[in-house]
Amino acid sequence: MVFFLLHQHIAQLGTIRSVFIRLAMNLKTKSISGLLITGFVICVGVGCFPQDTEMGAVQRGDEAFAQANYEEALAEYRLAIRQGADDPFVTARVAHTYARMGRVDDAGAYYADAAARDSDLIDQAISDLMHLARIARNENDHFAMATAVESALQLRPGVGVGGMSLSLARHYYRSGEYGRAIPFYQMALTDAVDDSEPDVVFEVGVAHDEIGDCENALLFFERFVTMVRPWERSEAEWHIGSCAHTLAEGLLDQVLAEDSQQIQADLERALELVNRVVEVGQPQTIQAQALFEKGEILGRLGRCQEAMDAYSQVRFVDQAGTLQALAQDRFDEIRFGRGGEQVRASRCR
């Protein structure tokens, strides 16, 4: 059928260029592969053996591509570019050939160049790059998978990654690129329906913790401990205690520059956080500090007996002994009404 159309168009139009255009339209293909094969068919049918010009190199490349001789096709296309071919579709031929050869980096680079000059090539680029990503995932080549997806996202931000979201997230997680992992984890959580979900939730918490986002990290760790059995919670509880303490200290530093209404709210929140640190008992190295800060907060809130109770517990967990004396001083200042500077800042006099 292709050769019948070819000869029919030759009789009607008489020029190779017109034949190429009409034949491509009749075949209804806009893909790079379709254009390459169509070009080869025309050359075979009419004997258009190439001249030593850029178009000759392109034609030789099309012929080699149609015969699956990708190395030769690539050499011809690159020769055409060196000889001055500036058509983005020639650059796209190079990219598509690299994609067929499984060379992700090169395919991405040439598609970026071609698509920057002709946005009509973006769809073809995305198709090739995501196909490469899926192949790489199936072969457990996570680096190549991520490279292909990154190239696709540069061409079209927000492009869907299908079932690769968790694989991408874990690739970045294991590489220590936590900020890049989080968006893919969020996609994976949306799709998660199996028993792996608790692990995903935990990893998202760690990722947030690693980038200094304790607020969100705490949410994920708290969610994780509700999903697993008690003996599986210890590591998450360590993170909970650490993040809760970090957030509480931030609030206590913040109250110095706030109005009274906001101070009250921040102190209440800081109290919730230090209570959580004490409740999980982790990290053990900050338990004395957490109890001491609990006493300080309760004193600022005017809950004097509770503040004394918190100070009195410091000695039981302060293994280094650095806070015992200070906690006892605070206890005595409240109990006997001695107006130390810190007590004057509190409501327990």
C-alpha cells in the first residue's frame, strides 16, 4: 500500500518534496519514527540517494534508522547538524535515536534543545522519555529512571509519572535528596492501598525531618505510630521526641517578641510539645531538659504546683547532673517565694 501511494503521488506531483509531504499526511503520522520510516520509503522508492549535504545526511540517517541501524543513523544525523542543518526536527531525530539506544542523558539533552525551538516536539519528547523511565524502572536502574523523569518534567512540569512515584521517591530518599523525594512520596501516599503504606509514612516523616521541617515531620511520625504495633514504634518515637522538643524551643524563643495573647497560645502549644517528649521518653538525652522546660512553661502560665512537680522530676532523669541544682533552685523559688529573675518572669511568686 505504501509503495502504491508513493508511485501515485510521484505521477501526480512529480517532486520528491511533494511526495514526502503527501505521503506523510496519508499515513497520518506525526511521530518521529513515522517520519523517519516514511522518509526512508520515499528514498528507496525513487532512488533519492543522498548528496554530500545536510539533507543527504538526514536521508541516509532515515534509511539507517528504518533498518534499525541506530549507530549509523546517529552518525548521519549528527553529521547533518555539523553541516549546518538547523531544523529542530533534525535535532529531534538525534534525540529519538538516542532514546531507541537507551541513552537517557543524551536523549534528554537533544530533546530539550529541539523542544526549545519547536514546542510541537514536546509530546514526542515526553513519550520517549517516560518510555525510557518505565524501562529503567523495570530493570531496577533507578538513576536512569529519575534522569528520564527529570528531563520530562523540565519540558512539561507536572507531567504524570504513573506508578513510578514511590520508586522515584525512594531513589531520592536513599540518595539523601529529601526535598526532591517529598513530592513523589505525596503522590505515592495518594495511591497507596497496601501494607507498605506505614513504611512510606515513616519515610516521609524522615524526609521532612532531614530538611528541617519538624512541623510536618511530627504529623507523619504521629500518623505512623497509629498504624503499627507498639514494639514497632521506638524509632518513630525518637523522632517524635526530637521534633517536638525542637518545636517547643522555637516557640519559647518566639514568645519574647510577642504580645500577651499570642504568648499564651504559644506557651500552651509548647507545653503540649514538651509533654509529648516526656510521654514518649525519647530521646533519652533530652528528658531532663524537657522536664525543666515544662516547669518553666507552667510557671509562665501560673500553674505553680504543676511547675514544682516538673522541676522535682528533673533529678530522676538528669544523668549528667547539670540541671539538678537549677531545677531545685526553681522549685525553692516558687515554694518559698524568692523572687529570682526567672521567677519574676513567671506568674509563680
